[in-house]
Amino acid sequence: MRRCCILLLSLFFADAQAAVLHVAVSSPPLAWMLQQLGGEHVVVATLLRPGDEPELFDPPPQQMQVLTLSSLYFSLALPFERQVLPRLAQGTMRVVPLTRLQRGQDPHVWMSVAWMQSFADQAAPALIAADAADAAYFRARAVALRQRLQVLDARLRADFAGIPPARRVFLVEHPALGYFAHDYALTQLAIEDHGHEPGPEGLSELLARARAAHISRIFVERQFSGRQASILARQLHAQVIVFDPLNADWAATMQSLGETLAASMRAPEPR
């Protein structure tokens, strides 16, 4: 009798595990989106970690192994993905392209509420196709996610409402917030471009533009050293703010970023 119970329990847990859909993504923000859609019916594996830089990342073999259990891989066509996608396509995993970035294009597309909604619109049908039994569950969560993203977008727009164009400028060490800037009519000034630091003339022009916009904060990705930002901060008497575009709590990151950027733009101009 005991053996029979153990066998039944083992079969139950095996069936429960099989009902969970294993999926994989490149970055923690995309994992956040898929977790919002899939809830308890998905397990999400992520290649990029909070300390990695998307443009330079080369996934080690142990991270590639996490993909072996996944049924779906949601791709942004990031530079490192172009190297591994051919290998993924040879197996049983289905690759779902969420966008097709061109070479040299800013890879940080997830730093946009509008783009994240677009990704969710494409991911939800893929989850439903892979797990039709939970279609109603996925659809309900997709509606809830859309509403949450609409609220977040409205809050971000309210953060920047009323700020004059001349002050809607911010300075970053690495140009990772181009999509965010586009969404809210902001101007991103970047210290470096595609890994290249500015020369004396470029640095002088950058300082002049930053002073004209009364920039009081410089934003630095966690993945970068912040050396150049610290040098400019001393000359501008500005504060260095570290943010993480790969933070697993994407919504909190976007909300905090909007509040901090808006506060810096609303800061009183120096007399």
C-alpha cells in the first residue's frame, strides 16, 4: 500500500512538472515580462545576468545548458544571440523572434514601455500555442499586463509633464536609454559612443551642452566602470547615479528611472 501511494505521488508530481512550460530569454527584463504572462505555468531561464553587458556577452557552456529544458526561446536578435541561434534552431526548441535588431543598433530595446508591450503581444500567442490547455489563463494575464504597462506609461508621462524642452536633457556614460528618451521626448547625451570615448573637442562640446541644460546628475549603467562619468561629474559638480538596465524587476527600474530623471530636470538652475 505504501509503495502504491509513493508511486501515485511520484506520477502526480511528474505530471505537474510536465504541465509547466519551460521557456528561455536573453535578459532579466524579458524574463519579467514572460513571468507576468505565464505566472505559475512557466519557468523562465535567462542567459544574461545583472552583471553582464549585452553588446559584449559571450554565453559560457554552462549557461547554454539551461536552454536544453526549454520549449521556447524568445529572441531579440542581440549580438550574442546571432552566434547561438543557429545552434538552437537545430534542436527541438522553437525560437520566437520578438524583434529583428540590425547590426550596430542600440540593443537596449526593453528600456521602453511601448517595446515591452509589443514583446508581450508576440509572446502571449506563442505561450498559448505551446500550452493550449492554459490559453484562458495566459489571455487573462496578458490583459492584466497591458493594463499595468498602460498605468506605468501614464505615470512616466506625468513625471515629465511640463518640463521645458531645454531641460529635457540627460547625460549617460553609455547610450542605453535611447528608446526611453524617444518615448518621452527627451534628449540623451552620451559620454561614449559604441565603446569609444570622446576626444578633447568632443568632451568640450559635451560639457557645453550639459552646462546649457543645467545637468546635475550623470547616469551610469551598473555594467560600466563610471570612470569617465566621475571625471565629468567633478567638472559639472554633478552627482553620479548608477542604474541597472538588466534588473530583474523591470517595472520598478523603469519607474525609478523616470522619477530620478524627471527630478534632475526639475532641479533649480544654479544662480
